[in-house]
Amino acid sequence: MGCPVFLEMLQPFAISLLIGLGVGIERERKTQEGKGTLGVRTFALVALSGTVAGQIRSSALTAGLSLVLAALLATGYLRAAKLANSKDIDVGLTTEIAASLVFAVGYLACAERLLAGVLGVVIVTILYSRRFLHLFSREFLRPADIAATLFLAILAFIVIPVMPDRAIDPWNLVNPRNMAQIMLLIAGVEFGGYMVERLAGPKIGSLATGFFGGLASSTTVFVTVSRMARADGKRTWTAISAGLAAVVATLILFVAIVIAASPVLFVSVALPALASALMAGIGAYFASRKAAGFALNGTDEASPLDISGILKLSAFVFGLLALAAVVKAQFGAEGVRIVAFVSGLFELHATALAAARLHQIANLTEVEATQTLLLAALASVISKLGICWTIGFGRFAVLMSIALTCIIAAGLACHFAVVTLVH
């Protein structure tokens, strides 16, 4: 019994030692030999001293060690700054701040070992990624990107927490907090896709461009690729791969919205949608092998978030919920399915949110909600066929029609298989 207890006591020290060594190795490699005041041994000792303070749990000892560390860091910094001034070198505070964090994480390891380990990995990663972070902040980020990030942060941490978590409409349908969370999900995925595309660069080709464009609007992607295929027949396979990638994206986002709004619909709705997404992904992959990779949109100086579009989507969802409630009261579930199909031709994700919310508050049964959501997804794919034939024509429309038919068939086959297994 003694040995396991002893090993248990050593765990915080092992964690802090590894963190100190990791940070110390990174810092020592960053400074020239003999120029740095803090190296591997110093960081390891700083981490262990923090754990010793945490283990003893003496406020006086902790305060004393903190003051000694602060004094040593200040002395080392002033000495390095004086030496650097004579050589016209700018001295930063990264190493000193890292040492302070290492001490604090070492102290934390006594009470929260997992959290201390995670924070240690984060610290080392931040230090190691210095060049990338400087390049990212100075050359990659645009003012529009920063504004979009602030918008998402304000929505997530300020707006949503203060919104009422209860229905505010006569039909008991619209929950402001739930609606805002879904909008945040859509905006976050759209922004994330945009950032990944920018990080990967134009060489990522038609697959990634179609996918990330599809997260924002698959209809817009299909209009773009249909025009491209019509203007230049050599780009047919590129257009097909981008269009199918957009279908994958819109179906994945469709599944995410359904699960977020009503998780119990996962088997009946999400599995058929994922089967269709898998078929679309296979088609996009094989089409991309025949296509020349290039970015569809080029350099876009606009904001990565369409704020007005998000607000319009919120209004659309509210109107759709109200319309569905009225139709449900007058014509039953059959009327709701008609509304869902027509709405799905234009906006799949808002329709999915409305139908899932109707099921969540028991206005639609699981069977009715499943049929409604699958009809909306079917309508979304059919609308893409209409775009292909009205804008694209020719070989592109034929090949894309075959691909979209296979996508629909995969989803229906999965749906009937689920129904058969359940019943």
C-alpha cells in the first residue's frame, strides 16, 4: 500500500517537472548560448518550487517564494535589458512571463493535475508557435477578420448569456437563447471554414473551396460553379467537385443543427443525411481527381461573416416557425411537410431548425418531424438540380444530375433501412 501512495504523491511533481523542462528547452533553444538568464534547469526548478509551495499549503511560504521569484526575474530582466541597449536589441518579457506561469502551474498541479498538464502543453505550444503567431497577426489577419471574431465573441459571451431562456411567442416556439445558439453555430462554422481556407491557401483546390463555401451558402456555390462550367467546359470536373463538396458541407451543417435543436432525431434524420453526405464526398473526391485545382473565389476582401444574412436568417426562422404552427393547426402535419418542402428549396438550415424545434416542444411527432426534415433536405438537393439545368446546361448538368440522384438514393436507402430495423 505504501508504494502506490508514494507514487500518487509524486505525480504533481512529475507533471510540474515535465512542464518546466518543456518550457525551459523551448526558451533555451530560442536564446543564444550564454545569453539567456533562464534555461532548462532554472525553469525545472521554478516549476518544482511552485509544486512544493502547493504541497505545503502555506500562504507565507507561497508569498515568500513568489516575491523571491519576482525579484530574480526583475534582476535578470534589467541585466539583459542593459546589455541589449548597448547593442540596440529589443528585449521582450516572454521568458519572464513564462517563468511566472510555470511557477503558477506547478502550484496548480497539486490540486488540479489534468488542468495543470493541459495548461503546460498550451504554454509550450504558444512559445513554440512564435513565428507563426507573429505572421498570423501581422500579415494574415485583416481588419474584417478581427471584427468578425469580436462579433462572435460578443454574441457567445455577452448576448447569449443575458437572453431569456424561455419561449416568447404565443405558440411557445421561439426560445431566444436557443435561436441565438443556433445562429452562433452557423456563424461559427462559416467563419471557421473561411479561416481554414485562408490558412491553406488557393492550392487547396476546388474541394476545400466548395466545402467552405457550402457552409455559408451551397446555393451560391452551385450558381458559381454552374456559371463556371457553362463558360469553360474544361472546368466541368472542377465545378462538379466543388458543387458536391458544398453538398457535403450543407448536409453536415444540417445534421449539426438537427442534433443541437432535437438530439433524439439523430437516428431517424441524421443517419440518412450523413449517408447522403458520404456519397457526395465520394463523388467529390473522384471528380477532384479529374479536375485542375484552383480557388473559385480568389481573394475576397469582404467580411467573412454576412451579418445581415444572419439577421435575415433569424427573421426567416421566426416567420417559418409561426407559419408552421398555423399550418399545423389548420391542416395537420401534412401542411407542415408542404411548408418544409417549399422552404427547403430556398433555405435548408432554417427549415431544419424550425422543424426540429417543433418536434422538441411536441408539436410534431418523431415520425412527422423525420418526414418533414427529410423532405426539406430532398428539396434542397432538388433546388441544386434546378440551378444546374437553368444555368449550367450540357455535360455539367447531366453529370451533376447523376451525382445528385445517387446522393438522394443513398439517403433514402439509409432511411428505409433505419425504418426497417426499428420496426
